[in-house]
Amino acid sequence: MFKPGSNLAAVLLLAAAGTLQAAEAPKDRENAAAVLARYIEGSARADWAVESMDVDASVPKLAEGARLQAIRRLLPSHQMKYEVLQLTGDRTVKEQVIARYLKAEQQAAGIPAATVAVTPANYKFARKAVARNANRLTYVFQMTPRKKREGLIKGELWLDGETAAPLLFSGRLVKSPSVFIKSVAVTRESMLRDGAVEARRTHVTAVMRLIGRVELVIEERPLDGTEITQVTIAGNGGGQQ
């Protein structure tokens, strides 16, 4: 089970305690701009070719839920290929929530990367705050899409001041991906090891026209050849419902 890294937990505690400060000092402004530039440069290489994927979905109004365990592969065509290991839970949630989420991912993968990338061409960035924890800094940026385009999010981006790795990405889609969905809010937490993202947890809250609010928690981590075999055996060992 993925657990947020201690660095992210410390940053969130700082925010809760009110110790985030506006990044007004000239040095902070220069450093923030440099960190953002490093993140933007590296974000194009952020996707994992093969990863494990656990999706927990629930519909509070129906008191129903479902869970998916899968291996996801990013193909050269930028399409997603899923190997389902387990899919359990209530039928409505499996069909109306998890299946729709996977379809939305496929559609998102088909959108030209340049039109949704976190770049100055698609977003306006504003320094919002800096969190100080001993000698460690975290820079917080407000992100505002330049256009109301599918796949873009209005919200905040939190970057590690030393590595420029993303710690937190949170906001709302400016355009719904489906006529069945009224709104989508997304929060993605990243766990770092040696300055690199080794796992992600994404919280999605969507309001759907037919079944009301739905909640998803998606946990992802990269896999190598040995790990793929181990995960496949473990997943198939549990059977499917």
C-alpha cells in the first residue's frame, strides 16, 4: 500500500500550521523560477512505461464500491494497454465508475501532448508561497489554463526546491471529459526517493449526472520485468469476481 513520503507529509503539516509564506524575496523569486523551469523540462519524461495500478472506487449515495488491480503499459502510440489482475466489487461501480475512468484515460492519452503539457504555452504560473522546513524549501505555484481546453486543470502545483520533483498537484478540470460528468476535482501526491518519484496517489472526486458524487483513489508505481511477474502472480492468485 502506498503511503505519502515523509517530505510531503512535512509540507502538508507546515501548510496546516500556517507556516507557508509568500515567496516575495528576490532570491526566492529567482529560485522559484529556476525550479519551475527544471520541472517543466523534466515533465515530458515523467510517464512510466509499465506500472502497477490499484483503483479503489466508491459511490457514497449508493453505499457501493469496487476495486481494480491492473498493470498499465504505455505503448509507443501513446495509448494505454491494461492487464486486469483483479476486478471486484459492486457491478454499478465497476461499470459506471472504473470502466468510465479507464475510458477517460484512453481518451486523454489520445490528446496531443503539447496541448495539455504543463508549459507556459498552456498555463499561466504565479508564485503563491514557499514552505521552509529547516534547509528544505517547497515552492507553491498557482496554475491557470490559458484556454478552457480538455485535459487542463486550474489549481496548485507544489515542487521540491532541491530536485524540482512534483510533491502535490491539485485542482479542477476546466472542461468535463464527458457529458455524463458535471465536474472533476483531482489531487495527486507523489512519494520521492533520492529525488525521483517512486509512487503516486491520485484522489479524484467527480459529480456524475446519474449517480451523484463518485470517489476514486488511484495508486501507481513503476515496474521492471521481475516485478511485473511477481505482481501478475499475486494478482491472479486472488481470483476475480
